[in-house]
Amino acid sequence: MNHFYAYMARLKLIRRWSLMRNTQPENDAEHSLQVAMIAHGIALIANSRYGRGADAEHIVTLAVYHDACEVLTGDLPTPVKYHSKEMREAFYRVEEQAVERLGRMLPDGIREEILACMTEEDSYAREIVKAADRISAYAKCIEELRAGNHEFDAAAHTIRTAIDAVKWPEVQDFVREMIPSFALTLDELNRPGVVQ
């Protein structure tokens, strides 16, 4: 019996933004889906506008598994995770151990491929997933601010600064063209004359 997918199903139980008051709770499963969709969109823009030849499906798969280890570690709040160099290094070790444990839950034949999706580093694909992760977090901040929750003021500023520093124009195109819609209400999104 292999428990990997039963654990993955528990991503929906891992709450994000645990130290902040939320008007709408968010879990890791919802977040992972949004990151996968954003990363896919960025990859498609990269290919159509910049001729990158990005493997959009591979990027989506990396995004799906980008927070998989959190079913074992939980989602450590950013102020805790980045409190010090020692704390961050310790948490990296905990994440590595969690990925190893998840790998042991997979059968031969698929283990190495799935583990590769959780551990691939230093690639264009991983950079796009990291950018998509930040964009998803920024979208959450916009939604919370739109609901009047100023708990997310500083996070929105910090995350937007990190996004603006990303060197890939496809990331900047996605943010410029897609993210402003997150500040709109449903009525505003459905208003006649709005580009859809």
C-alpha cells in the first residue's frame, strides 16, 4: 500500500497565512492549483512572445508539487521561516527530510520522476514556478485588501517588490495584463465593455 496520494489529498487541510487575519481562508491545495495555472500562463506567454521553448506541462507539474512537503511540515509563516539564516537552513533540512519521506511512499517506477518534480532546482522552469508562487500570494493580498483587510498591506508591498525584481519579461507581462483583475468585484468583471 502506498500512501503518497492520500497525503497529497491532505494539502486541502494545510492553511496558509496562519499568523494573519484572513477574510477568506486559503489552503495549500487551492494555492497549488492557482500557482499551476499562473505558471502555465507564464510559460505560454514565454513561448508565444519570446520564443523560449518552455515545457509548459513540465512547469505545471513542478507547480502542482511545489508545496507538497507541507503535508508533513505544515506551512511555516514567512516571519518564522526567514527569521534568521539558521532558521531558514534548519527548515530547508526539515523540507528535505519531508520530501525523502514522501518519496518512500511512492512505488518503484514513478518515485524518481515525482521526486524530481519536488527537488528540481536552478532551472528556468523552477524560476517560473517561484514567480507564479509569488504572484499567487500577491493575488491573495489584493483580494484581502479589496475586502478592506489591511493586515495584508505590508505583505502586498514586499511581495510586489520581489515580483518586480524578476528578470523574465513573460512574468512582468502576466502581472501587468492579468493581476489587475483581482482587484475587481464580480459585477466589475461582468460589466459590459470590459475586455474579456
